[in-house]
Amino acid sequence: MKKRLLIAIPLISAVMFSGCATILSGTTQKISVSSTPSKMEVELGNTKVVTPSIITVDRGEDLILKSANCSEQKIVAKKINPVFFVNILSGGAFGSTTDYSSGAMWKYDENIKLECNK
């Protein structure tokens, strides 16, 4: 009986204290970035690329897509990741705090575009 208890406690703890969004979605996300006109150098977070490109960002950051060649900026809105609600439905309130602290509870649009009118 003690042996089963020694195995059961860590397993139950792992389920209760782990976040579903952290496990299923991860703490990063790939975002496809494009612009008009194309072949423009843009900055998203701390990453600079020439469009079109794919950028991996940490979830939960406040992101702004901008370019030195463009007066327009685009705020990349974050939404709650639907996987986050699996914690609530399964009674894992502690897992929800894990998702919140890791940033995994957030999700961005997969495609964003910076429109620059000259």
C-alpha cells in the first residue's frame, strides 16, 4: 500500500500542477509576417526580419509590428488560448496558474500584415 501511495502522489501532483496549455501548445508560437510592400525590414518584439517571414515569439509578450520605413505600426493582439480552459473544466486550478505564469494561456493570430502606404 505504501508503495502505491509513493507512486500515486507524484502522478497526481504532476497532473494537478501542470498546465494543459503549457503542455499542449507550448510557450512559443510561430507567426507569419508579411507587409505591403513586400521585402521590407520589420521588427516584431526583439526580432528583425525581411518580409515575408516566419517569426517564433514567446507567448504572453505584448507585441508591436513596426518598420523604420513605415509610419504605421500594428499591435498584435493576444487572445486566450482555448486549451487553457481544459484546466478549468478538469478542476486543475493550479495548472491554470502554470499556464498564466509561462505565458501559454495566450495565443496570437497566425498571420499578421503591416500595411504601409507611401
